[in-house]
Amino acid sequence: MGDERKQPDQELALEEARPRIKPPPQFQVVLLNDDYTPMEFVVEVLEGFFGMDREKATRIMLHVHTRGKGVCGIYPRDIAETKVAQVNDYSRQHNHPLLCAMEQA
Ligand code: TYC
């Protein structure tokens, strides 16, 4: 044998593998302001797709209206992609230009 790594009892001394997993990336789902989508429609979207009560939905809508963009929620990639698609489809069905997008958090 003559292997330095062999211990007296002939077992191989194996180092514990260091955990190399990163937590999965999270994505912010954001709404973008525009000049045409009614405020009431945006509030209903925030209630319906992001589970907000009317007070919070109104606050986020006004933030987007004044600042240009606002975060609706933070999710894993697949959930964020689904929210974005659902909101954009819903807005198009109602002929509003409202845009929803995702950004790595
Ligand atoms: N700016 C729109 C208006 O004045 C309201 C609005 C708010 C539109 C938020 C989009 O994401 C948005 N009717």
C-alpha cells in the first residue's frame, strides 16, 4: 500500500465535500407605468394576481404611477415567469398597454 492517506485501520481518509450549492436566484416582478392604463385596472391586477388588499394595491399603483416602476413581488424564476405572462395576457385581453416584467433580485 504505502499510501499516506490510508489510516492505520486501512480506511481511506476522505474529506467532507464542501457544499457548493447556491440558493436559487429570486426574481422581482415589476409593473411599469404608462399613460393609458386606468388606475383602477392596475389596482385590480395587483389584487388579483399578487394577493394584495386594496390599500396595498393602491399604494403600489401610485408608486408606479409617480416613480415609473414598482415591485409587485419576489419569486423563483418559474413563478415569476408565469406571473409576468398572466398579467401581460390579461392586460392585452382588456386592450390596456400595462407592462409587467421580471428582474433578477
Ligand atoms: N399612469 C396611469 C394613469 O395615469 C396609471 C398607471 C399606474 C398605469 C401604474 C400603469 O403600472 C401602471 N392612468
